[in-house]
Amino acid sequence: MEAMVLNGQYDLEQERAPLNIKELPKPKILENEILINIKACGVCHTELDEIEGRTPPPTYPVIPGHEVVGIVAKCGSGVERYKKGNRVGVAWIYSACGECKYCQTGRENLCSDFHATGRDADGGYAEYMVVNEKFAYPIPEYFTDAEAAPFLCAGAIGYRSLNLAQIENGMKLGLTGFGASAHLVLKLSQYLYPETDIYVFARSQKQREFARELGAVWAGDTEDNSPKKLDSIIDTTPAWKPVVEAMENLSPGGRLVINAIRKEADDKKYLLNLSYSEHLWMEKEIKSVANVARADPEKFLQIAAEMEMKPEIEKYSLEEANQALIDIKSGDSKGAKVLTM
């Protein structure tokens, strides 16, 4: 099979092609695993973090990609949920122990034995991959392969973020950053909370215009003040400064949800630079989002099909994976980027 392989850590400002295309043998399946013939794989900002060293390092070489859609090509012994020919998806959560208090309460994302697709195990920038059937999800017929791919991370993590934001219909919601995940959160919010006004903060004029096209009542720069104080804000940026700016735009008792695995310059904690009186006073709070649990992709896919949601996507071939990453790095993306095989 063909695969795009990462062999080490790179600075994408200097190395514009960190992934190498290679011919590899198809992976072998074990008990309870399925072999997936991959048809599409989303390209996520987390891959930038992985390549540039902001996440725990993988064991190199590794095949990135954790928004995977494909067809079951073979089933290992013990597989009960799927059969050959079924269409399935794989998300960031590749496996967890299944026994700890977090796994037993549907919070596999907090498991100390959490393994990530495309980091701790080979992912979807390839023609085939394997995964335990418990960590694969049925794909509703409503979506094409490429349309379903972004839902498995950008959509699922957005769904989890929106739940953690504790929004109720009629509240005011802010979105800081407006890439693949945020534009899906906006659509989901409009469906679940039709009377909730949505305010978008984005550094790119293109992204601000896109947000207005999708129905945001206001869109400004990340340093702008929103015309009204907001009940909750979901931050999807890789930087610390938007966190500080967002806290200033929260109402008393408001909540900021940070949807990011890492922040740039994470080792320089002073960059957060929060003032207690200006940013945290009046019972404001900050909540992080740690990956996704098993239920998040499956539930989100069901809701997205029910509301007939379609993501905005740009397609690339497998061989164009490096270009897709560079385009995300530029910060001027519109919607989600997807590799098609």
C-alpha cells in the first residue's frame, strides 16, 4: 500500500515536505480488529502539532491522520460489530484500557493508557489501516467519504466542546478561531440552539467573511471586543493570546472552553498573562477539552446526519498531504481539508 510517513520532528517554516510517500505492506489484523481500505482522511491542525513537536512524540516512523473513512476489507476473529463491506470511520481515540474508572464511565479520553490514531498507532494517510472494532464508527449513508472525514475529529471534538460550554438556547456563544472545527460548531449550535447568537473572533479576513456567510451575528479580529458580553466562548486557536482576549469578552459566570491539545510556546507559562481582576473575577472559568471519548464521534455523526449537515471541504490527493498541511499552517483555511484515495 501507499502511505505518507513521518520520520521525525520538523519546523514547517523550513521543511515544507515533512512527509514522505512510501510503499509499505498492508497491516495485519489481530483478534477483534478490522482492516480498513481507506477512502478519505481529514487533515487536522493536530498534525501540525505532531510534526512540530507540540504533542508527545510518536514512535517514528508513523503514518499520521485521525479523521479516517473507509470500507472494512477484512475482519479478525472475534469481530461482531462489523462485517466486510461496511463503511466505518476512525477518530483520534485509537484505544484505551477499558478497565479504569474513566473508561468505565464513558470518559476514555482521560484514560492513562489512551492511544492516539496517527501518533501512537499508524493512521489514515495511507490506503489501509487496522483498528479494534470498538474504536470504529458506522458512517451514515447521507455523507460521502470526504464529507464524513472532518466529522471524526473537527466535528466530534466540536461536539464535545459545545457540551462542555454548557450553552442553553438563547445564550450568546463566542468562537475564537474559525477553522475546520469551529465552522462545524457554528452549524451544530444553530441546529441545537436556534435562538443563540454566535460571535466569531478570527485573525483572517477570509475566515471572518466565511463566519458571516454561515450566520454569525458578528465577526471580528481576535483582539477585538465583541459588541456584547458572551455566556461561553470556545477557543480553537494554537496560541495563548486569544485565551486572554476571550476572557475579557465573557459575562460574569461565563466559561471559556479551550479546544486544543497544545498551545504554542507551552513551556513559557507567563505568556498566559491573566489578570485575576480583569479576566477571572466574577466567577469566570476556564475548561480544557481532552481529546474525545468513544461516544463523541458516534453521537455527532448521528446528529449531523439528522440535521443534514455538510462540512465545507477542500480535497487533496494522498500525495498532496504536505501541501494540505502547509495550507493549514498559513492560517487562511476555509473549512476542512481532506485527502481522498
